[in-house]
Amino acid sequence: MPKKFIRRFLPDHKSVKENKALRVFGTLLHDPNLWHLNRKSASGAFGIGLFFAFWPVPFQMWLSAAVAIPLRVNLPLSVATCWITNPFTMPPLFYAAYKIGATVLGVQTKGFQFELSWTWLMNSVSTIGPAFLLGCFICSVIAGVAGYYGLNWTWRYSVRKSWQHRQRLRQIEKRAK
């Protein structure tokens, strides 16, 4: 069942409440719905986390938490899902987002050499920036919607299979008597 699988990877609510980065939210973190794991809260959190995972900003987790709290979805899952884009996966995912944005805008992709400098960043904003940001937006929306409905469907499918399995066991027990 997805609940048991997801719970293995989530931190406990005490460690999240004590996280210095999330202290900004204060007593809002004491809402029990933020820690409850059911189909609705998990699907919403997964969708929110995937939505913000494609935002090219350094504070994705804060944005995810800021949206998860008023929507009352599972906070740890929402924040953890943002880490799909991590330092190892970011280059290929963001390059794919750039390619998607360039395709949608109908511009030819340009080769570029990354430099860690302010000058390079400012020049890139005007050359590859529009395609990159549009691609990130498209990937963000698609990933968020697909994540929400995908986890929702997986959860329902798992529960249905579990019910069917229990029903078969009851029938076997009934025949054995």
C-alpha cells in the first residue's frame, strides 16, 4: 500500500517542526492535518512538491511548504518531493525544460557553456532565459498535475487490490469451514 511505502521515507513531525528553515511558519506547523497521511493529503502534497520542483529558485522547499500549509496537505511529503530536482538531477531536467521551452517558442536551441558569474547569468537571461522559464513552467504544471492524479490513482488501485485480496481470503476461509 502506498501509505506504508511513503511513510518509510518521511521524517517524523518533530524533526520537521524543529527545522530552523521552517520556523518561519511558527505555530501553523501544529495542525495535525499537515502530518496525516491519507490519499487526499498525499496526492495533494505530491502534486505541490512536483510543481515547485521545476522552479529554478533556491527556496523551492519554502514555497512548497507555504502552499501545503493552507491547503492542509502532508507537509513532509510536499517538502521532500521538491528534492526530485537535486544537484545531480537538475542539469538534465533543466536542460530538458529549456528544450521544451525552445520548441514551444519556436526558437532554435543555442549551445552554451555554463559559468558561475554574474555576467554570464545576466547574458543568459536575455538569450536562453525566456525558453528556459517557459519550459520550467510547462514542466512544473505537467509534473504537478501528473503527480497528483498519478498518486491518487495508485493509491486507489492499491486499496482496491487489497480489498480484493481480503475478499478472496474470506471466501477461501468460508469454503474451508
